Amino acid sequence: MCSEKFGKREIYTLAESRTNKAGQFNVIVNGEGSDLSKTDALKGRAKRKTITQVMMLKLISVAQNEGEPELEKAYWNTYYCQQNLFTSDGRLYGKYCKNRFCTLCCSIRKAEMINKYHPVLKKWKEPFFLTLTVKSCKAEQLSRYIKKFIQGFQRITEKHRKRYQRGKGKKLIGIRSLECNFNPVRKTYNPHFHIITKDKETAEILLSEWLKLWTPKFAKRPAQNIQKVTELKTGLIEIIKYGSKIFTEPDLKNRKNQKDTAQIYVKALNIILTAMKGKRIFDRFGFNLPKATNITQIPAKLLSYYNEWEYDMTSADWVNVMTGEKLSGYELPSYLNSILENNINDSIL
Ligand SMILES: [Zn+2]
């Protein structure tokens, strides 16, 4: 899930003006658009759009049944993310919903985050991986658990920051990402932090503080994991991916052999999203990012000549509104189609 705001250049807003040229309305787009010649990227986008679309319809009906109008509205926004695309001069423009549970938006967000954090993290001499968790809980406890996760972690880093300022102790430096798994057999939820620390000592301090905070009743040492980071970029991608895991995991592309067992539990997902709403899923601690140098805003552009494409669920692709031609040529593989049709579980848990 995405937690931070998008960079300005990634936000495309579309507005139609009423001047009619060549039988079309003019369209105003913001942002630089994306390269239309990258067909693999386009196909990936069509795949994400298709998965998102199916999932959102399920989530919308869950939110309706649970009486959660705010979430329902947010799910609808994501349902319409990139619904209509405009192409002009080899560039592609669309409007993003910017919701954290949108796979289309999160894939952009992911690339941005890697560009931002990798240059900083690669200067760390001995980065460590840390997974912090507690005993799994029931649905009705999840909001409270997640609140305590975030507040508790903040309290730990804050305490050490103050000690450090007084000249005794160590400033804890790292990044963290909150994730929550659902266990369909036991019907429990397991929130956990994935953390990369600047060094081993930071990871050890966090670990011991975490165990103290939650007490042995909730957090036992063997459930936590601490290890050296061997491949930084892969590790960073993992952490950022956790932040956007909801729809990319269970990883649909790797489920070819598990199509009978792969299940997506929509009600559980809605419970997790409700509990995480308004919470900072990804965060850094103990350091700031260098100031971005290129935040020049790209001026809005008026497109007089363009093609308009509308997403069509049965084609799993965007279709030209005038000609009916498909945009990406993406074909929904049968295993994925089968998962989306049969393995999305929205029964009462
Ligand atoms: Zn979106």
C-alpha cells in the first residue's frame, strides 16, 4: 500500500474544454505522461488494471454490506483509476486515484520510493533486516494492535533519540513497513513490521525494546527475525513491496501451479484496510532524505489531437473509443482469469 503522497509530476489531472477540433474535445493533461512504445509496461498496466477492477467490485460490496460509505467511495475511486486514457505524440496520459490499495498507483509509487531510498541506504555499511511481530489477533482487536504497533515503535525511536541528544546512547536509523497477514484456518491476523536498520546494533536495540514493550505474553523472541542484509536492492524492494502487498501478493504471477489453492479473502482484506486507514504504513526513522532538486512542475498541456481509450473489463484492455482497437494487446492468461473468477473468497469468515 502506498502511504506517502505522489510526486507532483506523477499526478495527471484531466479536464475537458468545450472547444471542438477534429471532432473531438480538447483535453488538458498534467504531467509528462508515459512512453507509449513500452509495450511490456503497457501490458503490465492492463494486467494490474484488470486485477484491481475485479478486486474493487468485491471490496465495494463488502463495504456496502458493512456500512462503510467512506471506504466504499475510496474503492470506487480506485475502480475508476486510469479508466480513460489519452494518447498523443507517443505519450500516454491518465488520471490516478492515488489510493494506497491501488495496484496501478502503487507500482508507480514503488519505483519512486526505490529511486529515493536506494541512494541513501547503499551508503549504510552493515544494514540489517528485522521482522517484529506479536501473537496473532482476532479481527476486532486488529485496529488496536496496529495503533500500538505504530505508537509503540515511535516511542522506542523517540526515547533513543532523546538519549542520543543528551550524549548517551545511539540514534536509531532505518526504514520500516507495516504488513498484516491473514490466517484463513485460524481466522486470525498477524500484523508485523519489516525493517531495514543502518547497522546491527540498531536492530538489536529495536528487538529488545520490542520484546519489552509487548511483554512475553504477546511477543516471544523466536517469532522475531534478525539477519544481515545481503542484497540491499532486493531487500529494499521487498520492504517497499510489503507496503503495497495487498494485490500483488499472493503473487498472482507465480501461482500457476497453485491455482487451486490460491485464495484472496476479500473480507479479511477489508478488515486490514479498515484497521490501517490513515496510518503510516511505510516510514523512515532517524534520518531525512536529501532535498529533491528537480521539483519543477511540468505545465499543463492542451491536447487537440489525441486518441481516447476506455478500459473494458471483458477485453482486459483499454479500447479505442472511436475505432474499437485495443491499446496494449494484453491477453488475460487463463490461470489468472480462473483465480479472479473462482478464488476470490468473499464468504463470511
Ligand atoms: Zn490508482
